[in-house]
Amino acid sequence: MVAIHPHAAARLELRGATAEEVVETVELGEEFPAKFDRTGFHRTFQGHYLWRAKVFDTKRVEAYAVFENHEWLVITVIVKFGRAS
């Protein structure tokens, strides 16, 4: 189970991610250790993304979470857009 902290949820659109992408990143992405006893997850999505008047082919979503009450609680999300090479 994955929950998104209200603070993180409020910023998803500003950063170019959707709640569905964040959940998929936690459930299916690669896990890695992060600072402050958190766990990071990342996943790269392929597609056609329009972000700040530019077109990109990839979107890398990074979700930082803590495991509490038998679920992942996503604290923050970082999004990086890229072009296929």
C-alpha cells in the first residue's frame, strides 16, 4: 500500500508528476537507500511529455518514502525530464 503525504500531493502538479506515477514508482521502481532513514524509489517513464513549453521523451520519477503503519508514506517527489538519445 502506498500513501502520499498531503504536502507532497500538493506539489505533484508543480513538479510534473501524477499520483498514479508515484504509486507505480514505489510499487514497481528500483529501491535505493536515502538520507534521514528514508527509502528512495525511481522509475523512468517513456512517452511524450510537454513540460514548460518543451517536449521530452522520458520522465524519471523519484519518490522518497518512509515505511510506517504497514504502508509506504511518500514524503517528497522529484521529477527529471529528458530526451531520448
